[in-house]
Amino acid sequence: MAPMRLGCLFAILGGGCWLFFGVLAHSSGDSSRGIVFYVGAALLTLAAFGFAIAAVRRSPLWLRVIVGGAAPVFGWMVLLTLYEPADGAGFTKATVDGAVGALAVLVGIFRWGAGRADTRHRGSHAR
């Protein structure tokens, strides 16, 4: 399976876990992070890695590994940065996680078509 398709699959599954976690935490009032959060976090990390690998697919292996490792770290730093203003606005971390999960599901769904097999364009005069 292409890295883009794997990234989309992991984004849909991980985002779904976080969306479920956000709704569950909001309805029960208990925002303690359980197994659903951590499974979603692992899947979203793999999604970021897959999207990054797909972005530099024609680069040398060492560059793909660096970009693939940096993308999840960047994503986690953005999430940690979002927690502070959300807390000041009266939102819980579970609400932010649920919103990020919904965004990940949408990205996974809309990018699914971009993961098709690599077809080479041979030019208009090629036979």
C-alpha cells in the first residue's frame, strides 16, 4: 500500500479514536486519558509519518527518514501549543483532542484519492 494511503488510513482511525475520546470525555465529564487516547495518538503519529514519507517519495532514503521523523514531532508540538490558548478560552484538553481528531478524519478522507499508484506520464508523443 502506498504511504499516502497508509497515512490516510491511520489518520481516519486515529482521528476517529480521538473524536470518540473527545465526545466521551465531554459527555461523562471525565477527561482522564485512557487507552482510546493513546491508541489514537499512536495512529496519528503513524499518519504524520506516512504523509511526510509520501511528500518526499523521490528523495534519498536518509532524507525520507529525517522528514518522516520530524513531521510527528512537529505535529505534537503544535498540539501542545494549542492546549494553552484553549485552556484560557475555557476548553478542556479533551475538547482540543476531539477537534484535532475530527480534523484528522477529514484530512484522511479528502486525501484518500491522492494515494493512488504512481503512474508515469510518458508525454503526448510517446507510444
